[in-house]
Amino acid sequence: MTKLDSTLTMLKDLTDAKGIPGNEKEPREVMKKYISPYADEVTTDHLGSLIAKKTGEANGPRIMVAGHLDEVGFMITRIDDQGFLYFQTVGGWWNQVMLAQRVTIMTSKGDVTGVIGSKPPHILTPEQRKKPVEIKDMFIDIGAKDKEEAESFGVKPGDSVVPYFDFTVMNNEKLLLAKAWDNRIGCAIAIDVLKGLENESHPNEVYGVGTVQEEIGLRGAKTSANAVKPDIGFGVDVGIAGDMPGVSDKDAAAKMGEGPQIVLYDASMISHKGVRDFVVDTAEANNIPFQYETMPGGGTDSGAIHLTANGVPALSITVPTRYIHSHAAMLHRDDYENVVKLIIEVIKKLDRETVEKLTFN
């Protein structure tokens, strides 16, 4: 097994933490532990988003770097008489990646292990076998003999359910496999940006933010941006990696290991042209690799940040990632580290005059 350095240990702690939308306490506490040494103050808004402030120049422009704390998961809706659990999805899931996967139910008495099940194919008709199992026909088996025993384990409707997966460094040690990269990698970026600015002068106030409830409507980004009142906003998240069988460049052009994705457009916003051009120029000046990305079917926290107050120039910068919204996703460590480098270099140049020029670019 690969020995984990301090960065990998942080990434493991972040991804191992369990936190679906509306129940992000565990990842928030992990993020707070790692970001507090580099922040002047750490607060939360009333929905639970974490806000870490680092002042370079007091009353300078406010720069917000936001990753979301929540991961896709499930919520228990009922327990049947045989002790099987039924659930709803919390965040977007594709039913074909769910069956036979291990999950953890977070109960008032502690964690309970379960597995997602359905009718076995041996008793399905030939026509039924051709169709994916619908989510409404799935259940979670926790090995309870009946409803009473399931309840004795502490399980009740409303309990959070999270995917189970061990953080894994692949044989190619640049590739990292874990649950919840969407979007604990954004939280890690926010932490490392503040860490990287520890001994650097910068002409602004930087806010590293871990938002809540992104997967169900960018909700924590709305409330935390109202608290921060940023002049410039960066949403940091995962993007789609297209370097896999069956995916063409027209579907997804980005490749893992070839740099961060500068998002031009997604379903939640059109990226601010001035900020986009400034970031691209900074990347080229510092020889930081990057790729362009469009995501017509998805959105990030930038979509909420840019609509705050009378408008915030915003841009999403993402890490190309395979297999998002499943039990395990994969990304490249170089891409993550290059996002951090790029944002730090950008922040160091965002003084009041520059920000004012960008705003109307």
C-alpha cells in the first residue's frame, strides 16, 4: 500500500467523510480542521456552509473560492415489515451504477452497513432482463430479520445513506480513486489556496468556502455568497473527463493529467468573459496547463454566486474526473495541484483596480 503523504491524508479524510445534502457536518468538520491554520477566522452561515477568511489587504476586493461539501447519496423513506429499507435519491444518480453496491446508513445509534438490492435476474422475464432496474424497485438490505430489528439498529425514515468506498492510490500513483470527489476535491482546493497564500502578499480578502446542498440546487452557494459579498467568485468542482472508451471529443474533450478545465458555459451560467480571459492569460504566463470545458447538462456553485446582489463576475475551474455521481470516481493529482497553483497566481494579481477593470470587460 502506498504511504500517504500529508496531502493524500487530507484527501482521504475529506473523501471518507460522510455528508449528503442537508447533513454535511462530517466533511465540514474535516475541512475546518485543515483550513483553520491558514485562516484569520472561520464561520458558518445558517445553512451550514463553512467560510474561512484570509486577509491580505484589509478592505481589498473579496475573492471567493468555493467547493461544495455535499456528495450524492440517498435518504431512507420507509422500512417494510421484513426489515428492508426503501429510499429516495439525494442528488443525481444513474440507476445502472447502483445495484449491489455497499452503503452506510447514518443512524442515531451509529453507522449501519447495507447493500442495494433488487429482484435477482433469475426470476425476471426475458423482457424484464433487457431493461435497467428502476430506482423505485430497489431497496437496501441491512440483514435485519424484520422491521422491529431494523429499528433496533437505530434506522428510521430521514436517515442519510452514503456510498461506501475506501480511498485508493492507483498503481499509477498520480491517479486517485475515491467516493465523493464531487466535490471534496473543491474543498481541498479551497484549503490549499489559503495554505499557499500563507507567506504570500495578496491585495485582497480571500474566502475559502465549503458550501452545502450544491447537488440539489446550489443552495449553500446562495447563502454563503450573500454572507461573503464577493467581488469575484470561483467555483471549483469536478468536470467530465472524456479519455475513456466510447467517448468522443465532441462528447467530452478533456483528458485527465492535461490540466484544469476552464468552464466557458454550463447550464447554470455563462462564464464572465473578463475573468475567463484573465485566468487564461495567467495560466499561459505561468506555464500552467489548462483545457476548455462546456457542460450544457450540469452546473456548479458559480451559477449561484454570479447572481448574488447586483451580480458577481464568476468562473468555474474544474478537475477532469471519471465516473462522477457513482460509488467511486477517479482523478489526476496533477490537475488538482495545477488548479491550486492557477488560483493562487490569479489572486495575487486581483487588486482593486484590476477587479474594477474585469467587472466591465
